[in-house]
Amino acid sequence: MFHAVSKLYLHMLQLHTRKPNLWLLAAKWEFEKNGSCQNARLLLQRAIRFNEKSKKIWIEYFRFELLYIEKLYQRYLLIRSSGDGEKDIEEEFNFDKYLKLPEIIFLNAAKAVPNDLKLCQQFLNIAGMFPFTEELKKRITKFLEANFDDEEFADWHIRRKYEQSLGLDGLIMKMDNAHVIFNSCIQLYEEEIQKKRNEKIWKLYINFCRDIFHSTPSGEQLKVESYKRMFLGYATCCRLFSENFNFFLEWACVCPNLKCKMNVLKFAISKHPRMVEFWLLLLRIVDKLKLPVEETMALLQRAVKSVAEKDAFPIWKAVINWYSCNAPSKLEEQLESALLSTSIVSNYAKLVYLKNASQSVEADALVNIRKLFNRLRLIAPNELKFYRFYINIELSQNLKSSKHIRSAYEFALLDHGKDCLKIWLEYMQFETDCTEGDPCRCSTIYSQALKNLRPDLVKQFVECYTLLVANGASLN
């Protein structure tokens, strides 16, 4: 039966060579069920040939060899203690001879997956599970020290010290002791900071504090202390490395309340007044805090003036949305200012203008909308959706005006008739489908489309129109 299962695994692996989990499953079966260390080793070696970048296979191959050495050592002890052991058995078990292979596996893994400190740490952690790997652990540690940046190695070394000090025979020490261990690790980080004084070591220090904060239960002194260290670390980094925007954003994210976030973002803006992301976050916080209207308006105007005009669309959008919700009586003034800005801002303002006008319940609302449309269309350039929005307003009326609808389509064609074939089709559909339309005009529109569309779109237009006419289909 075991032979049949082995053959089945081999056949499966021939079909699925790029699936590491299947290789590991087969090797595990050979080692644990079939009792064949040689077959398990061969499978793992073949797995690496097909999946050289698989961290999981490298780790499990390393673990397998250490388990194999452990089995050999147990066998050695059993023979020695039995009294009738083999004559040629060594006086002492030579661990160094057997540990050469795990060391080679580690070095090859580090070569196959370069610059991966976490992977190397995993090898070291696995080696730490076996009592006979002291020399191997020293060699791995020496490799880490030689091949990784001083900052990364120092961070790894301090974290390892924290984990080793915190765990005692697999049991977690009391949180009071954890607090003492944390402070001793902080001192080590501070020593490294004094030596290196660069951004990288500060990031590693803050990450350590953040990890301890997230892993500590609420109410513990360690949680408060780690948060305090993290918060002050961000404050120092924003002062020392103010050119790094991410420090400010991360600092704002860890603030305990909205007012604190607002103060941090104001400080960030004082360093980078043209940074759009800072302004957007600040405006969002200010809106949640419900500050006095006049104070918020002043901040909105300052944001618009501070940011470069080419980057200001998100700011203008936030400003217009805020006025729509909180100060509708002053919205028109902001929209008029927005019309004088860049084309993307201007087009957004036009749509908001039309939308607000369409929601009016006054008797002459439609007349005002038409006047507004004719005024806004003179401010070029105009997006196609601006015309479509106005056309939809006209089409939604109980008494549709074919004159105004045709006029809007003609204006849209002047701006977009060369590049957009769909607007021509929509115009023709209006003439054929609506009772106010005139199907006889379709031939004229069709001829104009052929003359005005780009040559590469003419064929596509003809095909679309032919299909629509033949099938009686709707554009929608």
C-alpha cells in the first residue's frame, strides 16, 4: 500500500510541479508515514528545483534536516544506553558534521530569496527549537550581521532580545516584567539612534513601539507607555525629517482624538502648505468637529489659495460640497469663482450649477436653467456630460421643447462631434423616438456625421447606425 501511495504522489507531482504545498504534503508523508528520510529529502530537493523562490519549501527543507539530525541523535543515545551497541559507534555524536547541510540550505535560501530579513529570522527561530544548534545559530547571526544594514540588524537584535526575555519556557511573564523589558529595549533603540541619527532607525523604533502597542491588552501600563513612545517618536521625526510626508500622515492616524488630528495636520500644512492630501484630511476633520461656520469658510479659502491651481480640483470639490451642505446661500459665489479656475474645476462647477438650478421649484425655473446653460456654455471648454445633463433636464419636462433640445445637441456636436460618434447616434435617436422629434432630419444628421467624424470613426459609426436601424434597438 505504501508503495502505491508513493507512486500516486509522484504522478501528482509530475502534473503539478509548481505547487509547493503538494511537494510538502508528499515529503511529509514519506518522512512521517512511510518512514523514508531519503525519499522525503529527494522530494524536497526536487521541489526546490521547480520552486526556487518558494520560502515555504526552503523553511520546511531546513526543518526536515534538523528533525533528521534529532532522530539520528536519539538513535545514537538509544544504542549507547543499550550496552550492546555497534562496535564502530563514535564516542561522541558529531553534530558539526551533520549541521553542515542545514547551514548550506540556509545559505542557498538566502541566495535564492535575497535581502529578506524576515526569512532569515524564520530560519533562526526554527534552529532555536533544537537544543543542538548553538553553533548554527551563531553562524546565521553572523550572516545577518554581515549582509544586512546596521539598522535592520540592530532592530532584529533588539526585537529578538525582547521576545526571548518575555518568553520563559513557553510561558509569558507578567506584564509588569514586560514593561521593564520594553524600557530596556527602548534604551537600546535610543543608543542606536544616537549612533546613526537617520530616518531609517527612527522608522524601525516607531514600528517596534507600534507593534508592542497593538499586541498589548487594554488597560496595561505597557500599552500606555508604548503609545506614548510611538506618539513622541512621530513628533520628533516630523521635526527632524519634515520632508517626509508619510510621517505626518502616520502621526495624524495615531492621534487619540479629532482635535489632536487637526493640530497635527495644521503643523503639517505649516511645513507643506501646497500638499493637497494634508488639506483634504484637515477639511474632513474640521467638518466632523463642526467648527464655527466663519472659521471653516476662512480655512476653505486658505486651502484654495495655498494649493497649486493645477492640483486644486480635489480642494475645490470639497469646498463646493461643503457650501452645498452648510452654506447654500453662499454657494453661487463659490461656483462663480470656480468657473474661473482650471477646466476640470470649471466643468465640475457647471454641473453643480445646473443640478442646483434643476432642483428649484419656482415657476420660471426652466427659463432660468436655459439662461444659465447659455451663459455657462460660453466658458470653454465644455465636457460632453455638461451638455448631456442639460439635455436630460429638457427631456424630463412634460412639454418638451424640440427647439432647445436640438440647440443643445448642435452645441455638443460643435465641441465633440469630431471625436464622439455616440452623440450623433443619440441626436438621431431623439429625432426618431420622441414625439417632438422629426425623423426626416436623420438623413441630414447622418450626412453631417460622415463629414465631421474622424476618418477612423466613420466606419464604426456606419456599422452602429446600420445595426440600430436593422434591429430597431435603443442606444441604451
